[in-house]
Amino acid sequence: MKKTRANSFYVTFGKPLLESILVLIFLLLFWWVFILCAIAIIADDGWPVIYKQIRVGRFGKQFGIYKFRSMIKQADKIGPTSTASNDSRITPSGLFLRKTSLDELPQLFNVLKGDMSLVGYRPDVVHDDDDYSKIKYLLKPGITGFAQVNGRSHLTLEDRDKWEELYPHKVSLLTDITVLFKTVLLVLNRKGTN
């Protein structure tokens, strides 16, 4: 098996330091966006503003991922864990948050906590048959990643796995900058969003 870069100096020290700095700068510049999102959710469907769900992280460790709530209260008890683009549980404000990817913003606090990275694989919902021996679990999950900039929701599960398993072999400062840049462009163009 080809050696990964999961234990490189960049992954161990540079990546978490750089991402924490970037997140803090973003929060200082765009804290008001969080306030506007919260106001929209409260006006539309009341409290709570943040939705927390258990996901799978590095080495298969479970953690709580944060998102702006985009669905009705108790939505996970009403329907399936996966969400279709025409899901009736999505609120009007939630539809906008999803289309603009603003619902993902609270995951920046997951990055500061050390549960996630800016770039990695998208953390999965916990399943009994999860295979934690996959190469992708050598790294932290990310807010964005190879799969998101190469098809996102249009990818098959096989294609998504292929991209996520490739990242540990390619992770570097240049790779992460490229993925972040492509992610910004995709969000601005609203491509591949549900």
C-alpha cells in the first residue's frame, strides 16, 4: 500500500495551526453573518438555532458536528437520516442556508475544537457496519474536501470514496489551498448543493 502523508510535519503541526488562524480571522471578519443566520432561523421556526449530530471522525472516533438548523424541530425522529433536495422537513430559511452552504458555518467551531479540519473527508453519520480501517480515517474530517470540489452531491458513493481515499496521499499546503479556493468558487456559483 502506498505510504500516506497522514503523519507529515504539515498534517501534524502546520495544518491545524494554519486552519485555526484562518478560522479565527474569518470569525473576526464575518461574525455578523452568524448573527443574521441565527435571526433568520429564529424568525422562521424558533429555537434552537444550532443542530448537533453525532458523526465519525479521525480513527473512527465519534464527535458532535455543529450546523445551523435547516429543518423543522425533531426532524431526525420524523424521517430518514439522509436529506433529499425536496425534503418537506426543510424550513424556508433552511432552504436558503443549504443553497448557500451557510448551514455549514458552525463547523468552524469544530475546527477550533480539534474535531475537524477545513479540508478532509466529509464526516459520515454513524452506522453499525462502518469500516474504520479506511485510509481516510487517518486524518480528521473536513468542512470541504476532494469529493466536494469534484462533484459533491452528484457523485456516486463509489466515486466519493475514491476521492476521500485519495486525499491522505495528496494532503499538503498547496493541495489544501487549492481545495479551499475551489470550494469558495463552487459556493459562489451554488453548484452541487442540495
